[in-house]
Amino acid sequence: MRLLIPILIVSAMLLPVAQGGGVQVAGPVVVLDPPVIDFGTVKQEATHRAEVQIANRGTERLEIRGIESDCGCTVAQLPDSTLEPGETVALGVTLSTRHFSGQIAKHILLATNDPGAPKAKITLKAFVREMVRVRPTAIDFGAHDRGETDTATVTIHSLRSDSLRVLEVVVPEERVRADVERRSAGDSLVHRVTFHLRPDAPVGAFRETAVVRTSHRLAKSLKIEVAGQILSFFRTDPPEISLGQVREGQTRSRSLLLRGAGEGNHRVTGARCSEPALQIDVAPVEPGRVYEVVVRIPPEMPAGRIDATLRVTTDDPAQPEILVPVRGSVRRARR
């Protein structure tokens, strides 16, 4: 019997307390109404406001000790940060959609003395419609023999009320050209930017940036990555060299094979890199057909990003120079 007494006392402390025909839980209890606010589909660069009722449904004073958010949400000052049992206060919340797009769920946290909800959470949901949407943001023409051409299209959607105009398309002219078509679709303006691979594009792999300049205040400069590979007698494998990341004092090398794909024979006559600190070696594997080029980070290479171009020369008049991107970085050693 003695063992039952403390158990009965604890059980009694956990029971709800009846007052005035209703039921209140012992201690402070925070209740949010509503705990989730869904603003639906909204525009970028807009501000949306709502109110959340904060109530104390417990038997002791509720203290709201702090408010924080994980987003571009702003919270109005509470008129009272302590609520007696049964009291309610309105909390004004604001969601700014300037930097968001797509489906979002942001949170406001209230620090309270409610042991069951020390961090009471308010969720703000919305689907933010982009004022300017670009699809895709990168195009890859793949591999083409020199003389071939190809096209790829990027679509720019904007709200018709914004009257977006494409002012200029700046492209890597030796590789591609571009033209623009504009049309209306419902409440949107649609610009189709078509990139044309030039038949006289120089041989080699490329990865460059085209810039679409517009009249829109939020999208004055849209960047489109343009990549591909132009082939002739020699085919490069891989199309670009990735050296990865090394620490200062370390070395790393990567190999590039140039294989003859056409009839006859041609020689690789040399190779040099726009980054002079990199070491370059050329060796014939099958003279006139296959050559290996080794690019090496030496131990004395200074820290920094590597964004270079390997230039391989040949005796093929249709392919006198092959350009191969070289990427990597040297990380500063810890002192």
C-alpha cells in the first residue's frame, strides 16, 4: 500500500482541472489559431499579412519569451507577452515573397514557458509564382562534326502586365548565334531565344555563358550556359580536364587522349596551357593516330582556382588547334 501513495499523487497532478463547465490543463498551455497559414498562389515581390490568435488554455500564466523566424517573415510586436488563463492576444505576421519562388513553407517560432510547447511553431505556406522564369538555364549541343549545325531553345516566361522586353542577347559569337521570338500566352509573355550552333565553329570542347539582357527590374541580366564539342579528325577523351581540388604542396595529373577518327594520319605537334604554372607533356601512343596529353598540378602551384584552356596543335589543316577546358583548384594549406 505504501508504494501506491506516490503513484496516486502523481496521477492526480496530471488530471485536467474542471472550471466553469469546461476543461483546462494544469500549467500554462499555448494554443495557436491557426497554426498554419496558406496564402495560396502569390506573386514575387509582394507582401502578405495575416493574424494568428495566441490563447492560454491552461491554469497558469503563459509567458511568450521570444519570437524568431527562419525567413523573410516579419512579426508585429505583441501587445502583451504574458497571458493569464483564458486570455487571447492577436499576433500580426507578414510574409515578403521578394526572394522566393515555387512552393515555400516558412516558420515563426514562439519561445514559451509551456512545457509541452517550448517552441510553438507558426507555419506560413505559399506557392510563389516567379515574375520571370527561364527554362532551361543551360543547354548542351553535345558532340558534332565540324560543319554540322544544331539548335536549342530557351523559353523566358513573364507576367504580361510586366511588359518584359528582351533588349539584347550576347553570345559567344564564334560558336553560336541567337534570335528571339515574342508571343502572348494567357496572362504571360513568352520569349523564345533560339541558339544556333555555327557550322564554322572552331574545333574543340566549349562551355561558355550567353547573357540575355531584359527590361525587367528583377531580371536585367539572365545567364545561360552554352556547351558542346566540335569534332574533326582528332576526338578528345574526355572533352574537358577536371583536376579536382588539391592542397598546396600536393600534385595531381590527368590524361587526355586524342584519337584519330577519320582516314589517313595526322600528328599532334605540341600543347600549351593558358595557365603557365601547369605542366604539360605530350606522348604518341600510336603515331599519326593516338596521342596522350598529361596535365599536371606541380607541388609549387600557388593556391587559387584553375580555369584555363589547353591548346593542342596538330598538322591537320582542318583542325590546326584543339581547345580543351581545364578546371580545378589548389586549396591553401592550413598554417
